[in-house]
Amino acid sequence: MNWKLFIAHRIYKSNEGGKEVSKPAVRIAIAGIAIGLAVMIISVAVVIGFKQQVKNKVTGLSADILITNQTEAQTNQSAPILGNDSILSTLKKLEGVKQVQRYAIKPGMIMTESNFQGMVLKGIAQEYDLSFLKNHLIEGEIPAFTDSVSSWKVLISKTIADQLHLKVGDYLNTYYLENKIRARRLTVTGIYQSNFSNYDELFLITDLHTVQRLNNWSSSLVGGIEINLTRPNEAETVNEYLIGTLTNHTQDTPSTRFYSRTVQEVYPQIFAWLDLLDINIWVILILMIGIAGFTMVSGLLIIILERANMIGVLKALGADNWAIQKIFLTLSIFLIRKGMLWGNLIALSICFIQYFFEPMKLDAKTYYISAVPIELNFGIWLLLNVCTLTISVIVLIAPSYLISRIHPVKSIRFE
């Protein structure tokens, strides 16, 4: 057996010497490693979970790529684009495209006997992916929306339902201002809650045909086309290729000018806010690594000073400085390993409790989600552990050179 490893293991397991000064320092060092690693794992899991849930919510309410009329994108005035079978077939054939879905919107007003409120009526076609709405439906059901028949049914948000005191089955009088006021009476069939305040406060969901009629559009015209991708991270690449593809269709129909944007371009303020979270994570990681490293350096220095007598004996027996340094660095690895074990145990326990039971809540109006999100990534978890171990050992190399300053004759006499 390697004698340096043997001595390091004996020191680590030793319970002798009730007067040892190093025991509290060692415990503090282990605690520093444990707390630092636990905070890093939890912080990264929360930020990754938060960013992912907000991104999923934004793309669930919109899509990875949004195609609209260029006039509407530049002036915010409602303008249609072609959404016929030829366009849809071309988009579906593009590599990486998972879902292509049409929609149209119509601004209007809701009026009840005691209240009124502005709103936007969003019409969706039968190919629309309803998984997001199903996951956030809290009452009622989602009707079968089509682009050929008006259902006169509508989904409303819990925010609007609470403000106007509406429930499933109630009739909803909506009004649309043009050259003359147009009215439509819709039936509330379901109530959803996305916790995305900008959306919940405005949008009502109905069928595409109803909105097309309100806009006086033919069945081939839509307000926009939403595209979901199999790999959302490639949205910019797909969008660049998509712009060139749409240009060919635009030449055939000069009155329709397509404008394609990624979800990041549609909601830049949200994604800029999410990117700022990365800075916070780096600050936390640097601080926690610094704290863990400082406590380990302090602990190692105290252990070396306390073991000065043993170091002198080993030097007298012929051991060189680097061999003795290896003993204490190996001992440090044992201590770091123990701290990391406790850190992982604490962090994973907290993460699992929060993931399954959600005891820590958030203000949904501010953060868009109702509870602190958790998403553990195995690769990042492993990287945090490896980096913690590596950096902690590296910062201990310099203080371990204190061993070279210890003289055998003086240290053997040291009490």
C-alpha cells in the first residue's frame, strides 16, 4: 500500500488527542464545502428550471417562430397573410419543423351588466397544438375549434373570469369597433390560467373561422402562422432559411409580405431578463467556490501546524517535502469528499422536496410561475462536483508549501 495514502488515511480516521485544535477547523472546512456545493447545485437547478418554464410558457402561448405580415409587425395594424395549403405544405417540409398552425386575432371589448373590459379574440384552427391550453385548463373543456364553422364558443382566462364574475356556461357579449359596432355573443366553455399576466389579461380563445368573419377575410387569409421546432435551440438557423423560402411565395403574391421572427425577437425583453439570471449564477458560483476554498485553506494550515512534530519525524526519516505535501493534499481530498457528500445530500433532498411538493411559492404575477421551479441536469450536476473538487485541491497546493518551512530538529521538539 502507498505509505503516503496510508498515513493520510490514518490521520483522517484518527480520533486521538482530545486537545486537538484542528477538529473545529476541519468541521468548519467540511461545512464550508457542503454549504457551498449545496448552494451551487440548488441555485443552478432553480435558474435552469425557471428559464425553461418561462421559455416553455412563452413558446406555448406563441411558438418558436412566428410568421406575420410585415405591415403588422412594423405598424401594429392588423394585416393578413396567405395561409393556404401550398404555404402550409411548404413550411411542414422544412427540416426541423414539428408543428405548423394558423391563427388570427381581433381586438374588441367585453361587456357585462356591471362591467366592461378590452380584450383580443384569438382564433385558432383545427391543427393547433392544444397541449399547452390543456395543461393550464383549470375548469371546463376545450371545444373542437375549426376553420370552416363558427363554434361561438370561447376559452377565457381566470383573470378575466374573476374580473367580470364569469363562469363556465355563461354567455359573453363581445363588441368590435369598425365603421359600425359589430357584436358577437359567445359561450364560455373553459377557463385557463397561464400566469402570464400580459396574456391572461387580454386573450380569449375561439375558432379561426369566427375571427376571419369578423375581419372580413377569406378562408385563405390568416393573421399569422406559428411554427414549433423539434429543436428550439436552432430557431435562428431555421428562421434564416425560412425567410428565403417565404420570399419565393411573396413574389407570386405581391400584396402579401411575409415577416418571420423567432420568439426571442418577438419578446426580447423577456429573454433579456432571463439572460441576466446567468450573471447572478456566475456571481453565486464564484462566491461559493471562494468560501469553500478559504475554509479549506484555513483548515489545512491548522492541520499542518498541529502536525509539525510528525512532519519533522518524517523528514528525519528521509521523506522529502513533496511526499509530505502529498499526504496532506490526500487528507484534504478526504475532507473535501466528505463535504461534497453532505452537500449533494442536502441539495438533492431540497430539490426533490421542492420538485414534488412545492413548499416554496412565488408570486405568479411577478414571476409568471406559482412555485420555485427545479430542473436537475445530470451533466451540470457532475460538472459542479468535478469543478468543486478540482478547484478546492488546486487552491490547497500553495499553502501546502508551508511544509518546506518546517525544520526537522525544531519541529521534533515542538509540542
